[in-house]
Amino acid sequence: MDISLNHQNLNVFNHFGDSAQNENNTTRAFLIAATRSPWSAMLLRGFFDLVASRVKERFPEQAALLGCFSQAWPDEIEISMERDIRAETFPGVGVDRAILVELTPAGVVADLPSQPTEIGETGRVDATVVVRQSSGDGLALVIESKLYGRAGHEQLMKYKQALESRSIKTLLVDVAWEEIYDLADSLPEAAEHDAILCDFKAFLARDPRLAGFTGFRQGDFDEPAYVLDARLQKLCETLAGQRTGSALQGARVERKRGGLDYDILLSDQSRLLGNIGLACWEQECLYAKLVIGWRSRWQTDLAIESSSAAERVSMLLQRLCSRADVTIDATVRPFFNRFQYSGAARWRRIVKRNEDPSGAWPSLIEFAQSYHAKPLNRESLMRLQRPPVSVIDQDSLNKALERQVNCFVPLSLVTAWQPEELSRLKPEELTKVVRMTLDDLADLLMLLSGVPNLP
């Protein structure tokens, strides 16, 4: 029997009367998952090991502060939430060492200033975890969590001063929510049937900044744009960060203004006549793109000159078309001034999956060659009125003819995945499919750019 819980209020951590969208509730969810499941001991041990490894990485000379915490289970563990830093028992009775853990979506924590300005003495930390052995004083993990951005220096220093005023030696380390999700996701396969752990993972996965890339849901394309944009960004970062030996290794992700459009700049980017990337334009589909001439007009010049590579280009297009439909565009852009330079007409060819694409690229180059870096005349304007060209802005074309300004023609090649198709794929399957497509686009871009990459 398969039971599907399709309403978010059936999630243990996201229930009626509580949207669970603030940092205290997310911290609470983690502590429940780390204490209320048959698999909690493994999750909590993983968190302890993560904190210990972070201390050893950042403060190797002070690793002795960890004591046996990093080698064995403590005899006692005391967990509390929302502790007042002025309380007499903060962070716990008999504590002589503390690790201030900044738990946020962000990366590496910055060091605190050694001589801060005077700050207030009030505040509440999100949680404390005090561990003790049968002999010796306790070690406290003091957790300050954020869902957006970083904890402020002033806030962290306030907590550090409150601890050190009690003669408690304190270090500051950072842990990302994504690492917490990975700990829960890396438990044995049997843990997937545990309600607490499943709900906790689903609870974090609602926000890609907290869980990393966990795939697309069909509803993402109907939600506010920032939800889809966050998932798209995480997918791009995941692909660029994978050590695959492919062209994507060492790539840099660049978000376009407004989001839902990301360029993936390759390690050889300065030598390339365009770029590849991912986009979700108009929140309709996931697109993998190769664009030429949108950043610099000379890039189209080089693409036209590389027509001698048409046979090898067709081979790569054949590989792309074996997995998806491919849309090839050339856009005519009259140049009036640098502030008025939008597309006015578009040549388009859609090569269906498993269709022969051999004539598509030569036709694209022939069209681009007819209009790129040239003014319109009446004959060339008339040709823009016929398929496979569609007019985007007739007034702009008429004005370009009247003023005899040059037109420039950027090129693009795009594949698309529909939301329903994406929602059926597991994250690892989706990243594999998208990476293969981007690798093919990168090979095509390198071939056109004359950069050796293909055997």
C-alpha cells in the first residue's frame, strides 16, 4: 500500500496555524529530527562530526578544546531552545568550553573582529546542545540559525562575549543548512521509510537555499518566481561544482539581471565566441541554451567564418536531437543606439527529437550572413515577412530601413524540458540529463570557437 501525503499540513513540521517559515521553527525541526527518530543517533552523530571537522579545519591548534567529544559518544546530552544569554545557567551548568555554530544558507563564516565596539548584553540564542562525559566539564554547542543571509557580527560577538564573561573558552564555526540536509539524505536506505526523517527532508527541501538542489516540482513553475529562480540557481551551482571531468568542471555561474536566466561560463570562456547556460524564461520550461553574439557582435562574425565546420556541427546537433527537440534561432537587431537595440525579427528552425538536423546549421548561417552587420534594403526587409522568419517589431524594422542603421544577428540554440517531465526525474537523474546536454553544447561552442576539445 502506498500512501501519499499531498497536503503540506500533514508534514510534522509544517502544520495548521504555523507556517514554519522562520528560523526558530527550522531549528526546532532539526532538533526534533535529531532526537525523535530511530535514526536520530546517526543524524546527531553526523552533526557532531561536522562541527568537530570544522573546528579542526579552522582552528587546528585549538582542536584539544573538543576533548573526547570528537572521538566518542558523550555520556549526557542536554538540548534546549531559545536560551537567554543573561540567564544564570546559560549555556549550561558546569560548561567550560563552547562552540558558537552559525547555521545559515551561506558559505564560509568570516572571523569576528578582535576589538569590537561596545555592544548590548541582551539576546537569545536559537538553541544549545550541551554534551558531557562522566568526568570533566561540559562542552556547549551554541546555535544561531538564519534562513536568509548571515548572522550579523554584532549579534555573534554579543553571544561570544556572554560566554567568555563566564570564563568559557569559545570558538566560532559555520555550518550550512545544505550540509544538514545532506546528513539526513545520506542515512541508510531504510531511513527513507521513517516518517520523521522523510518529513524533515521535505520540510527543508521547500527552500533550495536550505537543501541544495532536490529536483523540480511541477508546482514550482506556478509559484512566485523567486522559488523557481532559487532551484534553478542551485541546479547551475551543482552542475558547475561537480568534478566530472567534463567541460563544466571549473565553470562559473553568472546570474542575469532579474533571474531565471543563468550563464555558465567555462574555464576557457575568454577564448569562446559565446556561452552556454540554463534558463526558465517566462516560467514555462527548463531550457539549456547556447548563445552567440548577444554579449559581443564580433562573436557572430566568427560563427559565420566557422562554416567550414558545418559537418562536425551537424554531428553534434544529431547527438543533441537524439535526446530532445532543438530550437535554433537567429534574431535581427537594428542598432539605433546602445540603449535601443532589441530584436525586431527572428528566423527559427525547430528540429524535432530524432529528426535529421543536417541542413539546419547551414541555413542558420546563410540567414545570419545575409543580415549581420548590414543595413536593410527593401528586398531584405520583404524576406523578413516570410517563414521561417517571424516579425517581432515591424515599426523597428521600418525605422531601420528609413535610417539605414546596421542590423546585427545573435544566434541561439535551445533545448527544453517540460515541467511534468522534470517532476518525474530524481535529482541525480535530472542533473545527469542536463549535464549531458550542456556538455554537448559546450563541445559545439568550442568547435565553433576553434578551441581544441573534441577527439
